[in-house]
Amino acid sequence: MDRLELAWAAGFFDGDGWTARVTHRSTGRAVAQINQASSSGVPEVLVRFQAAVGGLGHIRGPKRKKGRKDLYWWFSTKRRVIHDIGRSLGPWLSPDKAAQFRDAVGLETTRIEGTATEELAWAAGFFDAEGSVCLLKHRSHEGYWLPEASVTQGCALGLPPELTRFRDAVGLGHLYGPMSQEGATEPIYRWKCARLIDVRAAIDLLDPWLGEVKRDQAVRVIAIVAGQTDATAWQPGVGKPQDPLRPRP
């Protein structure tokens, strides 16, 4: 298996996946699952995750609910499959998700100090799960926009170590929190980049492994902000338009 794709898959699982032992017909069984919402069919990231772990598990959906995007999910309820997936992802998994595999199927994993490239692949997977790039209205210049790249995590125990790991992998941005958020059941923490030059640099680092949805989202935001030529006198990090992001290999 490709180590960089496994590192990406571990980051994606760290963000959106879970493993547990659940009650089933008076006995317990292990379940591993990743949920993704989509309005355009089976999410590419679920197909990619399944391929990264050797084609194991199943993808189901859509589950439809009025007013929401269709829900799709990758899952497995086979103990041996979950064990093998956890073993493949283990070198890059966060401590919390590694503990879930241990509790569900008795798997002891060992984290490694990944290479800088593997950590960026992990960070891209984590961003595919939890990250976003969006436009914010400029506070003092009506009609102009600011970019923001962010990764959000809820945690009752303090700053999530995954956010620190993500910040260290890309070497950019700042960590914020705790803060409250409507609908959240835990304090919210966030990694953010707000200058265009930093957003571009962060996305360019993640780009070789970033999924199509988050990459396209970032490209659109960057193009809009970089095109605000009349705003270059006051917009931090904006100057002469830079070359487009390098093509996906």
C-alpha cells in the first residue's frame, strides 16, 4: 500500500472516522465508519479512503432527509477487516482514534515520527475531513472579501492535539479557543489562516494530496480575493497576482 495515501487516509479517519464496539442482538460487535454529506453523488473521499485501505469495507447511501445534503458512509462490521485497517493506518493515527481501535478489536498500534511529507499527507486528509476555505466580508471595505482557511474541532478536554499537529505540519496559521458555537456540545477550537499569502501557501503545501472538493473550494476563494486589484493597497498579503496552484500530479 502507498504510505502517503495511508497517511492521508489516517488524517481523514482522524477527522471524520470512528470505531467502536456496539451492542448487536445481545452481543457486541465492532464497527468502523466514516460519514460524508454530498449533493453530487458518492463523495470522492470515501472512494479514495476505501482504495487506500486496499478496497476493504463498504460504501452505502444515499440516505436522504429534507433540507439536508444526502448522507453517504463507508463502514465495516467485520472484526478482521477493522483490525487490518487499523494496523495499516496505525503509524499515523491520533492517540484517540488508535485507542478506539484498541477498545473495539484489541489492536495495539504504534505511532511513528512520520517524514515531513507523510505529515503533510496526513494534514491533507485531516483538512479534507474538517477543513474549509471561505470568503469573509471585509469589515471596513464594502464589497471586498477576505479569505480564511480553517480547521475546526470540538473537545471537552482542551486544545485537540490534532490541531497542533496540523499547524506544525503546514508551519502556518494560529490556534484559537476555546469558544462557544451554536449547536456545539463541546468547546470549539480552531486553526486559522487569514492572510491571502498564507492561505495560498498552506493550500499549496497540501495540494498534492488534497481531495477535489476542498481543493476546488480553495482555488475559487483564492481567485476571487486575488482578483480584487483595487484592494491591494489595504489587503494584507495581496499584491501582484501569483501563478495558479501547481497542477495535481
